[in-house]
Amino acid sequence: MFIQLKTFKVKKGSAVEMIERFSGKGIIEQQPGFLDLSVLHKKRTKEEEEVLVLIRWDSEQDWKAWETSEVHLAGHRERRGQPGPSFILDGQQHYYDVIGFKTADT
């Protein structure tokens, strides 16, 4: 399993806008190897808010296929040259191979 983790720091009161961007229906759900997407909102923030987007893939190859797919690239081309949302203060991406995994006993 492979995880892509996006971290966004946004202006206080703007987390809902970022959450809506990633929570709505999209095309990623139809991609081979896509497992799920979770949107997390950090509790107890003072000056800014933090939103995490955790995307799980079957494999790194599935994620790479998505990143280089025409449908994904077309979405980025549409926004090329346009300023990003002013409420985003910082954004980072990190990538992880899942080494261990547990589930509840059934």
C-alpha cells in the first residue's frame, strides 16, 4: 500500500473551504488502485487551521499512473497561471510506503 499525504495550513475560519474541495465527488474515485481518501481537520488550532488529505493507493505504481494520467493533468492545466486560493498559507506533500497495517478483529 502507498499513501500520499497533503498538508495544508489555511487562514483561521477557512478550513471548511479546503475540506469542501477534497470531500466532494471527483474523478479520483474511478482510478485503478485508488483505495480511499480521508480529509482531516486538526483540532485546537490558534492562528491558522490545518487540513490533511490522506489518499491510500494499492501501490506506488497506481499513484504514479494517476499523477501522469491525462484526466489528472488536464485539471492542473485548467488552473495553470491562476493564483491559488488566498486562504492557503502553506501546502506540502509527503509519500509513504505502508510497512505495517492492522484492522479490527471481525
